[in-house]
Amino acid sequence: MNFLNEAANDYPGAISFASGRPAEEFFSLDSWLSAVPVYQAHAAKVSGESLPLAGRRLAQYGRTAGIVNALIAQQLRNDERIECDPQQIVVTAGCQEALALIVPALCRASGDVMLARNPTYIGITGVADFAGIEIRPVERHASESWEQALERTTARLRQEGKTPRGFYLTPEFDNPTGTVLSEAERRSIIAGCTAHRIVVLEDNPYGMFRFEGEPTAPMMTLDDSGCVIYLATYSKTLCPAVRVGAAVVPKQLFGSAAAAGRLRAELSERKSFVTVNTSQVTQALVGGVLLNEDASLARLVEAPRAHYRRNRDTLLSALETAFGERRGEVAWNRPEGGFFLSVTLPFDFGERETIECARDHGVIVMPMTFFSLDATRRREVRLAFSNAGVADIEAGVARLARYVDEKCCVAAP
């Protein structure tokens, strides 16, 4: 990320497909700030306290596990079909803090490792690196189920004296690839993780931004064994600055209510030494919005979802215009939602190519090697379409095409 920030600063005129930020035109700060008194009044009514006292309590240190847990549970029930109790939820400072709390809680011994699909979100690799925990890829061969891939991966790790404890994934519109795991794949992963007592970290920041097709059930709703921790965030559906997320621990962790309770308690204890508690003011903002919206974000995401769909369609059309004659050499996927798609190029694309593309052609794209756990995916790039305008998308793809043409001409005999 530092490298990409430097590239953006060095070439400020370049069109960037690197950032997966939500579109800012849908931020409604005044409206959201006005929701804080709504939650304050709600808190006063629930507690039987006066309105001023409820306000003072919001400004004070608060419960480490959070104060809007019940509203989050209602929203997850309404929007994601996830049934959970408020006591299962630990409110965090965005999903990133949830990862920072959970990963070291799961991986305690020197041989404990995390698993992830390859490529994967750099947030999980950063957390693992800072905690000194190894993260290994789960690669599924074409003839394998995910359960078989997990069996093979686990056996290899145990031969090395290592034990997989967690498996991080974004099953809905994955960052960086934009892909979706089918229900059958999700059930296969749950079966494999249950067999080896591996905790699934199901990260779902993009699930409400489906453009077409039928939604797939979240893994937590398919989990009968208690191996899935669901990770939620309001950074994409509201705005990143609220820094409110949540970890939903199963009622029974691999069949044990006591083990689930211990894990929730440990996450709260770890959080108390990291951030003490998630800002009660921003929790009140989220809580007030949920009160105003009957505990659903469905109405609020309609406009940004339409915007992201338009951007996705613009990007697909621009890729077809620019690379249609190169089909076979250049390929891309068609995500049914989310913020990203991936493009395969006819040459390796790394840091040097990123700089050349930005400097000589005025466009910044994200090498997939930045997300790779084993330095593979060298010929792929990620294009983020969430935070760009239509004109920039069209111009940016045209610039990328000129760079690809230039590289291919140089490589030709």
C-alpha cells in the first residue's frame, strides 16, 4: 500500500484503479450525525435514565464488547439472514481490528498457522505478519473439493509440525478477485474445517452490493458445527470513518458453548488492552441510523449499489472495446457484485510495470502479486471500479490498453 501511495503521489494525473474505497458521493455525514441523538434517546429509554445522563454515558468509556450489539444482531437478521444473540457479538473498530484480535487468539503455539485462499486480502496477511504468525495458502486442484484440498493442506502442514487454526476468506465478491463461492463450495469448506477443527473467518464487506443473480447464504447460516466466525463492517455500507465492525462468535464453538464463551471473553479482554472500547459516539451514529431504518441497510445501499453496477458495466464495456481483439491473450471475469474484477495479461505485471504504466500512460492498476501468498498470479491485475467515474474508467482502460500494446510490441520478435 505504501508503494501504491507513492505511485499516486508521484503521478497525480494518473487515473487509479488501485483503491477499493466506497464512492464518496453517497456519504451523508449531516444525516448520520443527526442520528446520534436518536440513539441517545433510545439508550435513555432502555436504561430508564435521563436524556442528559445518557449523553454523558455516551461520551464516557464504555462496554468493551459494544453498546449497539442488539441493533447489529437485528440488522444481520434482516439483511443477511443471520440469527444471532447480542451476546455473541463483539463490536470492533472496523473489521480490521476484529482480525487483529481473532488471529492471535486462535494461533497461540509456535506451530499454529492461518490459512487463506490465494490470492487474498492484504489486511489478513498484514495482521498475521505483525503477530508473527505464518499464513499459508489453500490451493484447490481442479479435480478436488474444498474439503479434499483442506485435507491435503492440513496433512502437509502436520508433516511439518504445524497446525492450521483458522481459515480466512471473503466468500461473497472476494477482494481481490471479485469471485463468489457457491453454496456447495461453502458447505465443503465448513465440512473440511469442522473435520480438522479449523475456525472459518467469514469476512463479508461487499455482500449487500449484489447487482444480479441470487444471493448465496452466508457461511454462518450453513454452519451446524460452530466453526464460523462472521465478520461484519459498516465501512462500505455507511462510510469508513465510522470504524465500526463486529465479530459474531458462534453460540457453540465446535459444539462447546463453554469454548465459545471463552473465545468471546478473550476477544473482549484483548480489545480492552488495544482500543479499550470502540468509540461510543460512532457506535451511536450507527445505532441511530439502524433505528431510523428499522434495523436494515437495504434502502441506504440502493443508490450506491446502482452506482457500482453502472461502474462495473462501464468497465466491462471498456475492456471489451480495448481488448476484444486480444481475447485469449487478455481475459477478465464478470463479477455479479462488489468492488473488483481481475484481468489476466500476456506478460508479468509487478512493481516495475506499475510504475511504467503510471509514468508513461497515466493509469495505476494493482498487481495481483501484491495479494499472492506465494508470489504467483504474476500475469494478473486487480481493477477496482467502486471509486471512479465513468469517464475515468473509460479513459483508464484505454490507457492500460496502450501500455499492453506497447509491451506486446516490444516483446514481439
